[in-house]
Amino acid sequence: MNDEKLIIHPKKYRGTTAVVSARLPQDMIGTLDRVAEDTGYNRNEVIQICLEYAIDHMESETEKAGAGA
């Protein structure tokens, strides 16, 4: 199992925002809420931190195929 930790850094994205709606499992929302309560962030901030981390660490299958060519 990967033991890599999520390290919270200063905000990277700034400026105007837009509302985005997503359906999430209730247990995931519960986890987000617990993290928010434990860290002093609100749910929206925790979701933004998680999304930023995912964006910075994701790789698409298209990118992988192009790298091997």
C-alpha cells in the first residue's frame, strides 16, 4: 500500500470561482466532513485540496501511450 501523505500547501488556484455539482457517496461525504472538522477547513476547501492533489498526481492513459511511442 502507498503510504504517501497529503501535504496541505498554500492555495495554487485563485480568482473567480464557479459552482460545480457532484454526486458523492454518503460515506465519502462523512470522511470529508471529519477531515474538515479535524483540520479547521470547511468541506469545500478539503475537496479543493483533494482535487488539486489529484490533478497534480494524475496520469491519463493517453499520456502514457504517447510517452512510450
